[in-house]
Amino acid sequence: MQKIIHIDADCFFAAVEMRDRPALKNNPIAVGGDPGRRGVICTCNYHARRYGVKSAMASAHAKRLCPHLLILPPDMAKYRVVSEQMRDIFSEYTPVIEPLSLDEAFLDVSNSDCAAGSATLIAQEIRQRIERELGINVSAGASQLKFLAKIASDWQKPNGLTVIPPGEEQPFLRRLSVSKLPGVGPVMQNKLAGAGITLCEDVLNIGLNSMVFRFGAIGERIFKMSKGIEFGAVAKHSAKKSVSVESTFDHDLSSADDIKQRLPQLISRLRARLPDSRSFSSQFVKIKFSNFTQKTMESRIGASSKHFSDEGFLRLMLAAWHSQKLPARLLGVGVKMSSAHQFGQLELPFDSVKS
Ligand SMILES: [Mg+2]
């Protein structure tokens, strides 16, 4: 039987900061950019959430909601260390680990001998160890279905463990809102609602043929998930060939100047994700426009320099924008590794933050 655990740290960046400065623990804090410089909130603690502060929100807006909010600048190097320590703990239980981001991973413990092979006990133990050894809380979910493990880890956040035992998948799914399914965003949710579908139960009632007829391949996947027959395998992580970061904006960026202003923050997030020994073969950008089309552009990095340039990103980004000249809802920047680095020990999760 497949046994999957999904682990997700609670307000990760903020949790690490509170651990290092316990005096902050009972105050609303966030990690993010400077409100005076169009910064955005990356993460905030649960005190701040009570004021309506959320990740992806403009820092200036967050300050208006909660004037005494303390916004700390991100310390990516520190968070990466904690992320690696988490990974070390995971690897004591299974070699099959799929990181999704710095603070989130799937673990396949199907063949683990630890805790008598009980996914529930392994998840409990990992949670306790991370709390004791690293001083932060993580939530966990366990199920034989990969996507359900992820939904479960979110079920009793923060600091929760939810197990969906074998045989309980279908009762759990029946009452589940389709909005919880991976790949079902607000647009898809609206389309489904238009067909009278809000729960997975509704999907089953409509049936596979009708789901495929109306929604195509995604319709089939939604049906399989709703029925609990979409297992999914944990992809054992291999070295990344490229690293990229992207941001979706609350308000579309409508001018070249707007785009120019957002670029430095993206580039510094990308830098924070990259290893010290850097050697890249190309740099690329991505823009998603208000009409949901997207444009990517890439340029090779000369063998002599091996490093990307900020100007290079700006040039590519403006060229990509000029291809359509529509308001932009998402910007992304990334680099591809030189082949010499592709098989190294790079373990860099794709990082996507809404802002
Ligand atoms: Mg998290």
C-alpha cells in the first residue's frame, strides 16, 4: 500500500524569526519588503493574520490594517539552513522525498521500517522532532493518495496532524469542496459552479463522460481525484536544471516603469535561491498578461562570464512586454544551470510567491 506524508511548516519565515527572537512571539510580525518601497508580505504569524494581514499583500496595506505590525526583512540564507535541517530529518525516515518549496515536502514512507511502518506515527515523530530540534512547528497530512496528504496537512493548520486512513478516502472526499483539489483555481471553480458542482460528490454525480465532455483533461483528473483513484507518485528529487521565481500581482502592472520597479525584488529573490558556486548557461523571463497569454524570453550567457546580469533581465523583460504591451499579472525570472552543475548537489525548490 502506498503511504504518503505531506509536511508543511506553519508560517515558516515568521516562525524562524520568532524562534530566534522569542520576545516577538506575542506580537504581530511579518517577513517581507519595506512598505515605503512597494514591498510585499512573504509570510506573517498568526497574530498578524487576526488583523487581516496575509502573504502576498502589499506591506503598506498590511501596515494600514495593523499599524504596530513589525515587518522584518527576509533572511533567505537562514531559512535555507532550517530547510536543509528539515530535509535531513525527513531522510532518516525515507529516501523518497519530493520538496515543493523550502518548507514543504512529500515523503513516500511506503517502504519505511520506522515506527513499525505506520505513516501516522512517522508523521507524529517528525513533527515532534522538528519542534524539539529546530524550534518551529510543522503541520502534516497522511494518506495513501498523494493529493489527499497535501489537503490533509492543511486541514488542521497550524500545528496539526490529519490522517485519512485507508478506506476513509471516499467519505472524506464526498464532503470536500472542489476548491481544495490541486489544480482547481478560482477560474476553474467558477466554471464548475456554473455546472452546479461545488463538492466532489457533485463531480461523481455528473459522471466521468460529462466531466470530460465539459472540461477536457482537467475534467477527467477532477473526476479521478473526486473518486479517490488519482494516486500520484512522489517524485524523488533530482538536481534542478533551472531555478526560477515568479510573482503574481494584486493589481496588473500596466507600464514599462511598473515592471521595471518590480524587477529588482524578483532578482534578489532569485539570487537568494542560488548556490554559491554559480555557473549558468542562460537567463530567462516570463510575463503573464491580463488576457492570460504568456511570453517567455531567454538569452544565453557567454562562456566567459557564466553569470547573469540584472540588465540582461531588464532587457528581456521589456522585450517580452513589448511583444503584447498588455497589463502584466505575473512576472518571473530564472536561470538555467550550466551542464557541469546539473548533476551536482543542487536542491533548489521552485519558488513562487504571490505578491
Ligand atoms: Mg508552509
